[in-house]
Amino acid sequence: MNIETLNKADMLMKDIKYIEEQLEEVKNYHHYIIVSTPDLQNCCYSYRFQTELKEWLSTKKEEYQKEFDGLV
């Protein structure tokens, strides 16, 4: 494994971990995921947006996991 592949694997592992933690928090504590920018913070999106965001994160986690598995 070269350094570029190692860095990519590290990035994917961190993203997968953070996504899993966020989805678990939403599931276990019924919290919502915040999307913010420096000028617009702490805004609360609609239930529809939150649901679609959770679905998108789940899909991304699966994609990242497949990509990570393919590196080894």
C-alpha cells in the first residue's frame, strides 16, 4: 500500500466513523443533524430535509465502506 492509498483509507475511515456516530445519535436520542456555514449557523431544516439527509448519509456511508473495502 502506498502513502496515497493509506491517506485515502484514513480519510474514508474517519468519514465512515463520523457518519455512523451522527446516525446513531439521531436514532438513539432523536437529535437532528445540523448543516451550517460560518454566516448561517444553528438553522433548523424541515422534517423532510432531515429525513432525506439521513438517507443520503446512509447511502454515502455504504459507498465509502465499499470504496474502503476495495483499497485492501
